[in-house]
Amino acid sequence: MTAISIQKEEGASARALRPRRHKPLAGGVSPWLLPVALLLLWQGGGALGWIPPTILPNPADVLAAAWKLTQSGELAQNIEVSALRAATGFLIGGGFGFALGLANGLSRLSADLTDTTLQMVRNIPHLALVPLVILWFGIDEEAKLFLVALGVFFPIYINTLHGVRNVDPQLIEMGRSYGMSRSDLFGRIIFPGALPSIFVGIRYGLGVMWLTLIVAETIAANSGIGYMAMHAREFMRVDVVVFAILVYALFGKLADSTARFLERLCLSWNPAYRSLSQ
Amino acid sequence: MSHAPATIPDVSRQDRLGLPLNARHISKAFGETSVLSNLDVFVPAGQFLAIVGRSGCGKSTLLRLLADLDQPDAGEITLGHGVDRRVQTRVMFQEPRLLPWARVLPNVEVGLGADGRTPKGRERARLALASVGLGSRAQDWPSILSGGQRQRVALARALVSRPRLLALDEPLGALDALTRIEMQKLLEQAWLRLGFTAILVTHDVAEALTLADRIVMIEDGKISLDLCIDTPRPRRRGAVELARLEEQILSYLLREDAHEPDYVI
Ligand SMILES: Nc1ncnc2c1ncn2[C@@H]1O[C@H](COP(=O)(O)OP(=O)(O)OP(=O)(O)O)[C@@H](O)[C@H]1O
Ligand SMILES: [Mg+2]
């Protein structure tokens, strides 16, 4: 009797420690409740005249502006330009970061040669280079790509390096004693072991990518979403400005969701990610 | 028992796997501290040798040298007539050391090296997995297995390539008492069936007595006790004879003139 009641208590406290698992409301509606409420408040506040339209236009007005931009094809064109810049910059910066992270994680010599220098450069906020970059490249594409690539480089470099260096040495020893070749050792132990950390770098890098692109496009561009917002500002089109900000937010979210999806796909062996996907 | 019947057929007397291991004048030091000094040990083909001794006496160090995980400072170690020890030796560690990102069957295939990914290799891995009673768990992630099951997968991985020498460093140390007895049986069965030479490091004298043909004790970098255990198998746990031997070994280990720790509590 007593034993059973003790067990019950233990069960209860263990459950209390974990966040309560509630049944998701009809197909995961709950995360959207707050945004929708805010949207309604915004629309209501605008309609009642609490929020002047020169400060923050109604959602309906923003929607109308969005519609107009879509119809004219301006939106699609700007999105294409921005997305291409983001992707190219990310691939260049991420590619170099990944390659150097691997090289420095695997080879002492390579790390001795480059790591200190890279750690020093890392301490310069890359956006501090904007004036210099404008002097070098003007407002050409290279300026944006350079800044994005530089911003993305470091999170991916650091996390790849960290991942490779922190692969369980016991597993590596096992692989060696089981006669794995160098390429097998890399493909079957080091890379998969570093992958969780690499994904942290990718997700962080995506955040930096959008941030850099926004700054670069508002300061030095004649196309893209950021340019669209700056251009609209000159004509006091607050609705377009707000819409441009929303597009950025949407794209940031989209990139992050994609990365999370890939993460869950690639790391399904890890109980931490498995429980998330269930 | 849930163990499937042994699926690997018995190996006939003449092609039993074991090769003799010969270590001569082995020395090993880490920095200033000498761990092994001029140690000799010869392990005949197919013998089950247990290494016991106080914590820190150099059991793991010796095993790592014998298994070619480390190189001795001096001395020579040979397996058979100059067989490549790295290829013919498999090691089981205290931790299972399974690849968490590979399912159970691919983990066993690791034991076959490059052959593991051929259809034939896969089939061998499957058989090895079945022989440790986990045939139905081939597609599970290691993380959902129990500690004992993981160690059984590690045993299958170690044995799938039919090694000539199996080196075990307290492989059952982290298991609970019951699982440990099960694993001891499994290990003994595999050894009887395949006939590899086995070297087991353990701090558990009773375990050494259950499994080994011979027990050596390491003290001060040398072998201080070398004991043949010819009690017939299968050995009954808690048999009077084994209990007496255990008592003798322990009292030898704790004898007056043996090194006491430098501190007093
Ligand atoms: N890589 C190393 N570097 C420095 N010293 C080491 C290293 N490995 C072992 N030693 C030292 O060598 C001695 C023997 O270590 P070893 O691990 O062989 O002991 P052991 O007999 O296996 O002990 P235990 O029963 O606790 O596992 C210890 O004093 C240890 O500190
Ligand atoms: Mg040890």
C-alpha cells in the first residue's frame, strides 16, 4: 500500500518537472492564436483612429499595397533578387566556413596557420565594414554578396570546427581499432558526429544572412526588398514599408523552418530531435 | 531466455580461430611514471586469460598494448606468426561505443570493415546479431536499447569478423548483476563455439573465475600471480571450489606486504 502511494507521488513529481503535454488544439492552431489576436487589435486600433495611418497603416491597407505590388510584378522581381543574393552569399560564406572548419578541425597544421587570424577577424562586426565595402564595390551586387558571405562565414566556421573537435574520441578510437580507413572514419564517425553542431551554425548563419541582407539592401542597392522599402519611404508609403518588413520576417521564418526540417531529417537518430518530431 | 539459438555453426576443432599471443619484455611509462616494466606474458592459442589487479595497476594499459591500441616503449608483441594484430584483434570496451547515428545492424556491419556493406557482409552481420539474441532489433536506433542490449550489439560487432584475439576491458563493468551473468554466459558460449583467444580485464575476481582458464595479477608493473583455473565448465556460480579460490586471490591481493595506498582516512 505504502509502496504504491510512494510510486504515485514520484510519478506525479516527475510529470510536474516536464512541461505539460496538452493535446494540440485542432491541428496545432494554438501557436497562431497570439499573432491573430495582435492582428485583430492592430486592425481594430486603426479603424478606431487610435493608430494614425502615417505611423502604422491598417493590416487591410498593407494587404492592399501587397496586392498592388504583386499585380505589378514588382514584388516577385524584388523577392527574386533578394532571395538570389541571400542564397549566393550564404553558399559562398557557408561553403568557405564549412571547408575551413573541417580543415582546422582535422589538421593541426591548418589550425595553427589560420585559426588565430580568423578568431581575430571574427571580432570585427562585419557590418562595420559597410562604408569600406561601398567604397570598394559601390552598390554593385558584389557589395551585398561580400557582406552576406562574410556574415555567414563565421557562425558556420566556428560551429563546424567545434563540432569536429568535439566528436567523441572513444568512437574515433573504436573506428581506428576496427580498421576504418581515413575516409570511412570521416564519413561514418567525424562528420555525423559534428553534424548537430554544424546545424546550429547553419541556423545561426541564416539569421545573420537576413540581417546582413536587410542592412545592405537598405543602404546600398537599387533592387531587392530592402530597396523596395527604402524607395517607398521616400514617398511616405508606410504601407509598403511595413509590407517589406513582413516579407523579410516571412522569409526568415521560412529559411529557419527549412533548416529545422532538414535538421530533424538528418538527426533523427538523436532522441532529442526524435521526440520533437513526434 | 529470449536468446535465439546459436545461428553461427560450430567451428570444428582444427579451424578454431585462436592464435597464440606472445608479449616479451614489455615496458610502458607515461611521462615519469612507469606503469609496466619488463613484463612477459604468453597466451596459448584459444586460452581465456583474465587480468586482475588493483585499480590503476596498469591492466587497461597492458590490454591496450596487446590489442595494438597503443605502442609499448620497449618490447615486442606478436600474434601467431606475425599476423597483423590490428586486423585480427577486436576490442570490447566498458562502454558499448556504438555509433548513435547508425541503426543496430549497420553498427554490427562496422565490424566487417569495407565488407560490411556488401550483401554477403550484411547477411553475416544479421547472423551475428541473431546469435546475441537481438535479431529482431536490427533496425532500431542504439539509443532505445538497454545497456545490456547495447553491450550485446557490441559483442556481435566484435565477433562478426571472426577475430583471432578478443580483448575485453571490463566490458560488463557497467551492467547490473543479472544482465552481467547473462552476458558472461553469452561470452562463454561464443568463446567455446569460435575458439578465439580471449583476454579479459576485470576487477571482479568472481567473474574472472567463472570465465577464465587462467588468471594473472598485475602488481608493480609485473605479473605477480599466474594461476591456472582448471575447474570444468560449465562452472556453477558460487561453487565451493570457486569461492575458495576467490578467497585466496583476494587475500593475496590484500596481503600485508602488498602496497597500501599512501593515505589513511
Ligand atoms: N594516457 C595516459 N596518460 C598518462 N597516464 C596514464 C594514461 N593512461 C594510464 N595512465 C596511468 O597509468 C596507470 C595505469 O592505468 P590503467 O588505466 O592501466 O589502470 P587500470 O589497472 O586499468 O585501472 P582500473 O582498474 O581503475 O581501470 C595509472 O596510474 C594511470 O594514471
Ligand atoms: Mg582500466
